Amino acid sequence: MNAATFFDGEEWRDGTIEMIDGRMLLRPGSPASDLRLSDLPRLDGVIVGGFTDHHVHLQLVDHALLHDSTLGRVIDLGGNPAAVAALSEGAARFVAVEFAGAFLTPVGGYPSDRDWAPAGSFREIADTAAATAAVAEMADAGASCIKVANNSTAGPVFSDLLFRAMVEAAAARGLPVVAHAEGVGEAQRAVRLGAARLAHAPFTERLDDAEVTAQAASVSWISTLAIHEGDTHATAVDNVRRFHAAGGTVLYGTDMGNGPMPVGLNPSELTALRDAGLDGIDLLRALAPQNPLDPAALLLRLPGTDADPTLARPLTSADLKA
């Protein structure tokens, strides 16, 4: 048994770690004996759970590569629901998988005209009946959220009526709406209409400070900063910097599958988040590690509480001191 410092998702805590029946078991607080933590050998470094990528597309990557990554959970935000559900069963050997199912998009909307969009990965919504049916389909397939696409730079967008219909149908099934909001004013509109999360930190335009403050109090943003270049990248980073400073919740996400990028933790995304002011414990919170007290969680060892997450590696029995 070793004393260990671990991250519980919000702060650093002390506990014990030991190998029992071939599995690592982490417990909070002092051991259930007269021993004190100071009496035990201490694990070098600290423990966190496997990291979360809040925006991936499993159908567009070799998901088997996740086996060697430090990701413990991924959230697929747009794919054929049956195919993603099947992929999630295979990937579950390596990571916990959640998914939104298909993109819900207007007739002729994004990404219905994209070559990369797999068959069955979007539903074109013409009216409220179709909206309700599509949400029900995704929920019945096992979705943990609903993905709504509103991209005015690539085609039509939903009316307020249809967007709200999807939000209400999702809420009736206990599911949040994650919006792909692209085009002038679309990020603001998606939030006003009830989206709980933006699939991309706003990048089309610089939001004014009042709007950033309002969104910080009501929604979370998935970063996906590293997919951008030039002025668009600078705009997204500036928006995230002010959103984070206003107390907004920023979640690490890469849009994995959007062009060549690592199937695992993305150093470029971490660099961009640091540029936006997230570092140390703020960066860890954005990475949303699994609960390390969960026996099913991937346990990672970091060199120290201020260490670079790219230095994390799986905890092994060799790390424990006799």
C-alpha cells in the first residue's frame, strides 16, 4: 500500500493506492487501520483518471489506436448511430464511449453535402414531426446528447421554431443539445434557443464581452482550437480566453477525425488552451479526467500537480513502492 495524491475532478486529495487481485485500488483518506498516510511509502507523482475528448468522430479514425492513448473517455459528436454504437462496443475495451448519433441538420444543410460524412451520419429535418422522431431515434440508440448542426456558411440553418422543437424533444428524453454553430450570429442564436453546449468554441467572429459573460453563465464550450489557422484561430483563442476568465466551462475537445491529427491526446490542442489561459488545474478540469476512484477508470501517473498532461502515462504496479 502506498500513499498517493490524486485529482478527484475538482481538486487534489490524498489517499492510498494498492494492487489487489491484479487491479489497482485507490481509496480516499487514511487507510482503515492505525496507519497514517505519513507512515506509508508515497507514490512518486500524482494520479488522475483517463482524460476525456469531448468531440470525436470514431468512424473517421482508427479507434483501435485509442488503446495506447491516455484518453479514458471519448464523446462521438456525429455519425451513423448504429455504426457508432457498434464501434463503441469495440472501443470500450480501451475507453468509455458516449455518442450523439447522427447530425440533425436542415434539409440540404451541413454536413449533408460533405464527402467525409458516412452514410447514415445525418438526418435532414424538415418539420417538427421529423425533429421529434429524429431525437427519439437517437435517444433509443443510446445517445447521451443530441447534435444539432446550424452552419450558415455551408447551407441553410434551422428556424427558431425547429431548433426549439429539437431542444424540447431532447429535454423530454433528459438529453442536452450540443450545437455546431457556425456563421455570423449562430453561436449566440444557438445558446438563446436552448443549446447546452457548443461543439466548437465560437470562431466565426469575436463575441462581445457582454455575450461572452452571458454564455459563461449558461453553456459550456468544447475547445477544438487546433483545427483552426490564422485569424480564425486567433479569434477562437481570444473568445475562449475571455470566456474562461468570465468563469465559463471550457471542455477539451479536438474534433478528432477532422483531418490528420493524433488518435489520442492532442498536444496542439493543449498548447492552444494554454494560450487561452487554461493551465494547471484549469487545464485538468477541461480534460475532465475519469473519476480515479472508479475501479473501471484508466489510472494515469503524472510527474506532479503542475505537470504537462502529455507527460501522463498509465499507472502500473511497478510504480508502487514496497
